[in-house]
Amino acid sequence: MRDTVTDECGVRLIRLVRETIGHKLGQVEEVDQSGLDDDVLNRHLATFVTLKKDNKLRGCIGNLEPVGPLVTSIADNAQSAAFHDHRFSPLSREEFGDVVIDISILTRPEPLSYEDGKDLVKKLRPGIDGVILQKGRARATFLPQVWDQLPHPRMFLEHLCRKAGLAPTAWWDQHPEIHIYQVQSFHEE
């Protein structure tokens, strides 16, 4: 990955997410932005912030294209994942301590050309590629981490089609546009 973030910066970004959410909940007085002046942190990179509770998704918001400096993108997506993911109620103070944070920094999505569904399955790299599937206005993505729950390409693509509001077989019989990307991921232990 060209814009690699050091492990030290990754740890600092995780702390930024926790402090940003904690501040919004009134549990952290001030968000400490010291140590965030590294050049890469000011680069414009796409990011996702994922929150998990009891090893289950509790919120996930991000952007597939850069929308501002990495630090700003991470902080904005942290608040959105905690309080504005339409699939969940806003995160409560009681849950905050039980949430585990994962940050993904994305490469720029690249189109994946393929002949048919069989060829698409062969070209995807489970555990490596994040996938954006689009057919008309229907669009959805899965981060590479989703391969952990859906390790078989056919199952992965069926669930991705459902997420986009398409028939589960659309990846096979409708030849949607496919873009792939990779991530650098940091998560709390």
C-alpha cells in the first residue's frame, strides 16, 4: 500500500476514535490530537470505522473515496458509526466500554474486468480484496474483513448483492460492475 500508516500511527488513530466517541458520550472531556501531525495522517485517504460488540457488528460507516485528511475522515466516520448507522440505535454510554474498534484505510478502488460469474469467482482474492458491486443505482461494498464471515466467493457475492438490494444471483446473471480495493487495518485487541 502506497500510503502505509505505521503501527504507531494506527494505535494513535484507534485512540482518536475512542476519544471522539467518548467525548460525544460525555465520558472524555477533550479529544487529544497530539501526535497526529505525521504527514500520512494529513493525506486524503478513504476510511471505514467498524464497531463490534461481543464479536458482532455494532456500527460501520466509511467512504470509498477520500473526503478529507485521514484524521478528519477517521473522526467523522467514528461518530457516524457510533451514532448514525441506520441499522443500529445510537451507541449508549453503557455499551461504550464493551465496543471494540477497527479502522480500515483503503486503497483507491480499481475496476475488475471479468468474462462471467465463473471468471469473477476465480479473480477475487478472499481475505485480500474489498469488493464494490454496482448495477445501475444499486451499490454495496464489503471490506476484506467480511471474508472472515463469508469465506466462499459465491456466498460473499450473494450477500453483497442482497446488501445492494439486488437478487442474490445478480453477480452471476446480470454482470454488475465490480471494483476491488485493499485495506490497511488497525484494531483494538
